[in-house]
Amino acid sequence: MFSLPRCSALRWRPSTLSGGLRTAPFARCTRSQVPKLSHSFSQTSPQQAFQQPKASAWIFVPGALLVLGGAGVLAYNYNQPFRHTALAVVRCSRVAEAAILGAIDYKLTFAKSYNSESEKAEAYSECHTRSARRVLKALLANGGIFIKLGQHMASVAVLPREWTSTMRPLQDQCEPTAYEDLEKMFISDMGTSIAEYFEEFDPKPIGVASLAQVHVGRLKGSGERVAVKLQHPHLQEFCEIDMEMVEVSLGWIKHWFPEFEFTWLGEEMRENLPKEMNFVHEKRNAERAIADFENIRTSLYIPQVKEARKRILVMEYIQGGRVDDLVYLSDHNIDRNKVSLELSRIFCQMVHINGWFHADPHPGNLLIRPAQPGSKSPYNFEIVLLDHGLYFDLDTALRINYSKWWLALIAPATPETLADRKKYAKLVGNIDEDLYPVFEAAITGRAALEGSWEDIDRESAPPTIPRARSMIDLSAQTEEEMEAIRNAVVQKEGLLLSVFDVLRRVPRRVLMVLKLNDLTRSLDRALMTTHSTIRIFLITAKYCTFAVWLDESQRLVSEMRSRGLSGMSLGLLWDYFWVWWRYEKMYRSLELAEWWMDTGARLVTAKAWVRGLFTVGGLQGAHRAAAGLA
């Protein structure tokens, strides 16, 4: 047996400082008797020794989580950079997840082998639908400008139908902002409340879009009824971070899947979204559009802007119907054929002559109403164009080359014409020969003209569709042709990637022109017009002819003036005469074709009227049949 000295410093002993405060310094070292060692130890077991730390952990972990959670809530609510970072991570992950899963889905689907073409077509179509729905879910969850992104995708004509049809509901799935939030924004921007500014104000919006909503009010003093466009207040805070997220997400997709490149969508949002969110900019656009059509006899009407701030726009209130509402047109005795033709003339004037055009066209931005007293309209109706937040300009070279390309599409398919088509496609859309058929189909909305697919990719060409020699030779688009276009994009992996390549190469301005072309074609079908399906192409051809004539004649006149009388030559005069003669010959031939087609359209309408008179019943039945309602 033996004993050891023990230092009492191994134990805490409380001591007292002056003032009565108790502390726990190390106690001085003392000697004490140590119990004799034996083979059996009386100390606590290891399990008992660890009971205290375990209990402490059960208290510490929830406490730490509670503290961290509380700190996160406080930082989210009161620290803007932290809130933006947190939202960026969540919102960006949604988009990235949808995009990356979609790209993987495409890779796996295209790599599989299938027993038949029908099985392959079904698998490809289902892959398109799955991918589109993933993206739609992410866009709806994020809201705001992501809704705008989806709306743009719905209007890109060269995307597969599964994508455009899936994204189309975004036009109507926008949540309105609460009236209280709008009131705060109005006071902040206008310096007065809504009740003080308006005599009447309907708190229920008549329309809700991705960036703003529209209410009806009545101005104090004048009592004039006005439309009040109010931007969603939350967009201002998250606009920049959302644009950054879109660009980062699309950059990841480009890095990991280079063939699935959509960075052009991010670039377009970065350039155009700030313009659309500035209503002062929209006011200037509307005023310029009015000036562009000031000396033209047209059915176009643009509402007058009363007052504009960055997030608030007060403008003239217009009552009317949708341009494709056949019942409204019938009730007001408006000829649906003329409506379709006037729409084509308005947008052709913007693109081919003015070189400055409305870049967000869809039926929701167009109204029609009976012509008002003093109207410039040549018909008994006016077409009201709304939402002037986004316009694009076309420089002279691009505008004229685009017009010349359309003229080449209208001309018969000779070797020289085919060469011109591909030449101007390169100048207009930066499109090489390998992508030319896809680009032509996007512009014309048809399978492709004669000579487009030769020596390019015979397997990708829709096989059983007869080729027209020019746009003028096109017959009505059949269900077979529409299905062939759809299947060509759905079933051919290379062709789908070619669509993505076209979207990447084509200038954004030209993509916006594609939207205009698609709008006029779709409205012509929706109006159930009785004229030929190529009737609106003739209008495009006339404006292209006039644009080329103006450009060439102005160039020759400028050269004449620079030379003066002494430098005038017969060759220069002959060039001017030849340009004029070529223009007159083309323009008059197009007018003759228009007259012939319009005569045929009137005969079709007359037959429908007679049929309605006897089969539907009476004059009312005849009127409904002629209006396409029976």
C-alpha cells in the first residue's frame, strides 16, 4: 500500500473578491490522504461519465439552430444584400435544375434506339413536353421577369410546338399586386394618393401582365376616363438580381451542354427589360409611332399618354374588342378580311419603310373599335395598338436586305433566285447554307420552298410535301404540311440543334420580326378570312418593292446632285429610269394579283351569305354565315 500527494488545483474552489463577488480561481495546493489503490475501482463507469456531455449536446444543438435561424430571419428582413443572395440561390437553383435535367433528358432520349419511327416520334414529343413543363414550373415559381421570359419563348416560331403550347398559358397566369402595395408606390412616385389624383379609381385591374397591371380611373377636374398602368412594385428590387440569375444559369447550361445554348435569351433580357420597365420610355415610343404614321391614311390608332413616370402611366382609355373576336366584328359590321389586311399593312410599314417597329406583338396588345369621328381610317374601324414599351430599329442596310430577301422568296425559283435567297439570308440573319432551310421555314411558316433542301440534308426534309416555286405559288397550308414541319423538328436531333443554332445566330431584331410575321399569319387564320392564304404575302411584297425603290432612287438622285448638271450622264439617267420601270412593273402586277384575290374572297363571302340565308335562316343567318359564325 502506498499514498500519493494530491494538488487541490485540480478542483475549483470559490473565493471572494472585494465587493462580495465570488470567483473561482485555482485553489492553493494542499496535501491530503489518498485512498489505497485496489483492484476494484470505485470511480463512475464510462457510460455514466459520458451522460453529462450527451445531455449538453441535446441542449446545445437546438439552441444553436434556433440562434442561427433567428439570425437568418433578421438578416433576411433587414439586410438587403443577404436577402438578395438567399433569393438568388433559391431562384437560380430552380432554373438551373429545370434546364440541366432537360438537357440530360434530351441527351438520353436522342441516344436511345427505337423499333419504329412512330415510337421515336412519340418519345421525342414526350421529351419536349417534359422539358417544357420543368421550365414552366420553375418560371411560375420565380414569377416576375421569369414570366416574361416564358412569354417570349411561347412566341418563338421555330421552337417545337410542345414548347410553345406549354409556355402559352403564361400569357394569362399573372398574379395581380395588392391594392395597398400599389397605393404605397403611387404615393412614392407621384407624391399624392390615388384618391387625391383620381375622381374615380377601380381597384380591380382589367388586365394583369408580367410587368404591370392596368386599372380604369377618372381624372379629377376633366372627368376624363383613363387607363392607369401600374408596375408591380416588387420588380424594381429584384430585377437586377433576376437578370444576373438568368445569365448565370444559361451560362452553366452552355458550359456543360454547348449544343443547348440559350444565352441569347439572357442577353435579350439584359438589353430590353430595363426599357420595358421605364414607362417614360414607353411614352416616347408611343409619340414617335404616332409621328411615323402622321401623314399616312391608316386604321392604326395609338392612345394618347396623359402622364408618365417610371412606374406609372396614365393614358387615354379605349373601349373595343379583340381583333380576332368574330362576334364583335359581326356586331359592328366590320369586314374580317380588311382587318387582316390592315394589320399586315401596319406592321409592313413599320418594318420595311419606317425601320422602327413594335417588338411585343400579340393579340392582347391589339384592340379594334368602330372608326371615331375625324378618324384617318379608310375603313369603318380602327386598330388600336397598345403597350409601346419595346421597339426595335432596323438600320437601312438590314432593312433593305430583308426586303430584297422577301422579294427573292416571292420570285420563281431560278438558279439566280436561289442564290439571292441564300445571299440575303446570310446578310440578314448570319445564316449559312446548312441552316438556310430552317431559317426560311421560320420566316415563311411553311415547310420550305423548292430548292431549299437540295444538297443540304435530304433526310431532314419533309418528304411528301410538294414544293412551291415561290411564295406566290403556295397553296393553303394543309394539316399534312403542318404535321411534317412538327415531325421534322421533333424527330430529327440534328434539326432540333439547328433550330437552337439559328436562334443563337440570328440578330435579336430579326427574331422580333419573326414574331411579327407569326402574328399576322396566326391572326389571318384566327379571323377565318375568305381570301387566299398568300394574300398577306402580297402586301409584304408591295412594301418590300416600295422600300427597295425608295432606297435605289434616293441613291441615284443623291449621285445626280453630287455631280451637278455638268457631270450628268445618260447612263445615270438610264439607271434611274430602269429602277423606276422595274418598280412600276412589279408593283402593278402585285396590285392586279390583289384585285383578283379580293374578287375571289368577295365571291366566297357572297356564297356564304346565300347559304346562310337558306340553311341558317333569314337575313340574320345570312349575316352570321358571311361573318364566319355559321
